[in-house]
Amino acid sequence: MNDLIHIPEPRLLFRHNQATEDPRDGLTLFGPLDESRPYGIKAGVIGTETGIRSFERWVQWVQRPVFNATPLLGRPPFPGFETVFRSRWNTKPLLSLTVTDAEIDEFLYLDEPHQRVYGTVNWPRCSPQPDIEKIAQI
């Protein structure tokens, strides 16, 4: 018979060299390990127009406190991105590349998985064409 071995949770490192098993506790009590200053989060988004708008709405939503539908003692509300991570996240992506639903559908239903993935994420089909120098500055 095989014996079960208990593997303890890894301890995660947070600001001021503090370690804890639960990332929520670590972020709430100590903050992120890296301050991300002065730059904050710079996002680039590739997606349909609807997908890009959804991303922008989600980033806007996560800036404010997020409360549980039913308050739970062990799960406090999320106080908002900047409060937790002590870093800004602009709600507008630095760079957005739009792909149409038709362009995605052209490859999405292929049977061969490698061709499906390659065709779906193929950069040159994005509109407008990406400015590689701008991407490198992100």
C-alpha cells in the first residue's frame, strides 16, 4: 500500500521580507514584494472590440472595493487594486489591437490543435498592424 505524504503549502514572500501561505493575507498585511513604482501596470490588449471594452470595464471595476455577495468572515472584501498592490493600473490599455470575430472564427474550429492555436494568435492578422517599437517600450 502506498503511504500518503503531506506536502506543506509553500510560503509566499511579500513586502518587508514577510512570508505567509495565503496570498490574500500577505497582500493585505504587507503588500506586494515589488512596489512597481513609478511605472505601475501597463497593459496591452489583443481582442475583439467587445473583448477590449470588457477588459476596460473589468479594470475599472477592480479599482474599487469588491464585496462578497454574502459577507464571509474568512474572506474579507477586496479593497481595490491600487490599495492592495500599491501600484496604479490605468483603465485604458497602452496598446490595443483589434481582431474581428470572423478572423478568430476562421481558425477557432479547426480540428488540428496546433493549426487552430497558430492561426488564432497569428499577429500579422491584427488590425491595425502593431508598432513593434511601441510594443518594445511597454
